[in-house]
Amino acid sequence: MSFRSVVRDVRDGFGSISRRSFEVTIAGLASLTGHHRGKAQSSVHELHDPTPVVQHSRWASLPPELLRDVIKRLEASESNWPSRKNVVACAAVCRSWREMCKEIVKNPEFCGKLTFPISLKQPGSRDAPIQCFIKRDKSKWTYRLYLCLSSAVLDENGKFLLSAKRYRKATRTEYVISMDSGNVSRSSNKYIGKLRSNFIGTKFIIYDTQPPYNGGAAALCPPAGRTSRRFTSKKVSPKVPTGSYNIAQVTYELNVLGTRGPRRMHCIMYSIPASALDPGGSVPGPPADDLGPRLLEESFRSTVSFSRSSLGDHSGDYFTSARFSDIAGGERDDDGLDGLVKERPLILRNKAPRWHEQLQCWCLNFRGRVTVASVKNFQLIAAAQPTPGGPAPSNDHDKIILQFGKVGKDMFTMDYRYPLSAFQAFAICLSSFDTKLACE
């Protein structure tokens, strides 16, 4: 049996997961374990039984050396979507396969690949930006984020990552961010955060359903609206995230009628310390001890639908997410923040464009990733934050951390890198879409 045949057999045997209720079809697993195919469906919670059927399959008894070699070869060969679905399928076979995938598959920060749902809230690659694009639907006020599957700017095939929907209020605008391309609302169990603006569109606050791990945001901006979530009877569950934590703030300078030139913006990332860009710096994340076996099982099992997406048909092409409250290990007590060292948050600012005499317009070098002039286009770099008697900022402070720009009607590119996550970058880009009465 060839290597690809083994992977295909494992993937097909795992079954499928329902979008709406996280139900797992284990009919294929029955052929591996000798059970009758009549028992076709089981909820994901039933898989936490102390004697899971999957663990007694023939694949669970592979020698560790052979299993490590299989996963390593698969990780190296299936580096791009949609073929990367095979890596997720292997992680969902059984506990031993899952632990091996946890050991071999690295975070996006080190491998530059988005594999599991939790990758969307982990920092991007340090080496090169992760290329994505956003499709806007003006009729429905929705925005969808896709991972680029090719280097072509106008290629409309991508792996669905996140979606957002705009809700206009009397005094503000809100963008609800979800991992579901269809049900984009706060009542969805795939809701992961939101963006809220003030009335004139100069100040935006990014809210996450999970508290920051460094405690800095809790100290600078206390969480708001922890109990403001509205639930239907079906959604009330300890696993559904109920928090609303201020993790970042995006501010646009007043610029009435554009008399001061292009937009000027800066972002205060409360959940990212300024030291993250220093040599040896890092973004706080969940400790390894917080990711218990059950939480990893939930995260790995809940990724399905890996077909190549067509923007005309969004069905069956999204990350089905485990609740981030489970993955993050729950909320931290505020009492534990006293012992944490309060660091200055990372501040990002837009790179100032230069005036082109021949074209008579403001220009930025997007290296071919942006092709249409728009007031929405921007590049973000780290703002210089010199400390008295401290070392000069490193070269990492000059790198473009996030760039966003227009390439066609209702189509925009979004390239981000460490220390931002896909969720944070998407929320910042959404602020550029909003109407700004006093900024242009």
C-alpha cells in the first residue's frame, strides 16, 4: 500500500463532521474497528468516552517511529491547501496520532502555515507574510477572508478563514467576526470577536472572546460587556465564549476634507507587548500545560471541509471551530494579574506615502500586491518607542507587519506577519472599510 493510499484510507475512515452541530459521522470508523455500520452518528461530546472506539483501531497500534515518519512526510509534502486537509485528518484519527501531530506540526509563527482553527489567533510567520484576500459584498454588508492558494493577485480561489458582517447602530457601527461564512452573528457558536467604532469613524476597538494571556490589556483597558451576550436557548453552554475583551484600539487622525493628505492611523495592540519585536521577544500565548488532551481533541476533531473554494459558492469551505474558550483553557482570574510585569503595548502606525510628481498622487510600494488606487490602502509598521538609556530599535521595527489594498471591484489583498494574528489583522482591515466623516 502506497503512502498516499494510507493517508486516503485514514481520512476517508474518519468520516465527516456536521457544520451546525459538530456531529461526527463514524460510519467509516466502524470498518476499522469491526463495529456495525448501523451506528452511524455520534455527537462530538460522546467521543470523550473513556473507551473511544477510534483508539482501538488498527491505526492506533502503529509503532511510534513509523507514525512519526508518516506524519513528518505528510507535513512536508502537503504544505498547501486543499491537500493540507490530510494533515488535519491524521490529527483526528486517534489520541496517539493527535499527540504526534501536536509534536510535529508547528505554529504559523515558525512554519508559516495555517492548519488548525487555533492558528487564526496565533501570530503569523516571522520569515514572510501570509498572503490573504478579502471579498466584500456590499448588498449584504459582509466581508470574507480567504487564504491565497496562488501568487496571482486576481485569483479568486482561496481557503475560507473568517467572515464579518456590518451592523449599523444609532451611534456606532459594529462588525461581528465569525468562523462561519453563513451565520455571522453573536449568537453563533463560531463567533470569535467584533470591531466597534465611534459615531464619526475615527476610533475603533477590537474585542476578543478570550482575555489576553499577558494581562496587559486587563490593566490598561478593563474588559467590557462580559455579560452582554445574547443567547438563544440552544446556545447556552459553559463552552460558549461569553467574554468581550478589549485587545486593541485603532485610531484615525482627524482630517476634514482631506486637507492633511492621506489617512493617518495608529493601532495600540494591548495583547502584544512592545518587546515582542525585540531579539528573543515573543507574543504571550497559552502555556503548554493549559492545552490538555481533551482540548486538543476538540480542536483537532473540529476541522473539516477542505475543498478548494469558489467565491460563487461558499458552502462546505470553512474552518469549523472548537470554542476558543476551551482551547485557551478558560478565563484567568484577575487576582493572578498582580504578579505579572506590566509591559508597554505594541503600537503600530501607517507608513507615510510619498508624493509622485509624474502620477500626481500619493504612492506606496506594495510589491505588486495592490493594483488599484484607494484611500483604504495602507501599510503598518511598528512605531518607534525608544527607552531612556535603552538600545536602539531593531530592524524588525521597520518591517511591514500588515498591508492592505485594493486589487479589483470589491476585492482586496491582506498580507500579515508576526506578531499579528489573522483575526487581529482582519479586524484592523475592517476598520478601513468603515465610513469616516472626519477623516477624508
